[in-house]
Amino acid sequence: MALLDIGSCYNPFGTEDRFKGLFDVTALDLCPVAGKGVRQCDFLGCPIERRLGAGVEGSHTPSGPSSVVGSQLVEGSFDVAVMSLVLSYLPDPIMVGT
């Protein structure tokens, strides 16, 4: 299962034994501090790339290198997204709707 961990900090879904083998994790954080495999990314400003797969727009692509292209995420690349505590760090509630 392809998992996008937004605000990951230290990539718990990719590094902790209890989650090993359950997820193919792409971990993002604005300022990763202790994260092995955590990509630095401003999720709210991150562009989403649309791809055509077998003529179908938004088809599933595996997580990992093909789910992030440069500083862009690829549409339809993840089965689940996790945002633990991210909303509490937004300075303005209007940012939630962006």
C-alpha cells in the first residue's frame, strides 16, 4: 500500500519495526529534523503532476521515485495520506483551504 506521510519528521511508517513491510512510504516534511528518508517539501505549495497511464488520467503508480518527480507529487500515486498534527502548525486557518 502506497502511503504519503505529510509532516513526517522522522518517517515512523518507514522505519519502525511494527510497520515494516506494510507500507511503501513517501515521507515529506517542511523541515525534516531526524528523518532517514524524509524529503524536504512544503506540501501546501507542492505541485501535483498529472500523468497518463495506459490512456487513463490519474492511474495508480507505485510509491517511491515515481511518486515524486523533482519537487512535484504525481497524481494518483498513493492509496492513503497521513497528516498527523500538521493542521496544528498552520499559522492561519485559511491555509487549510488552499
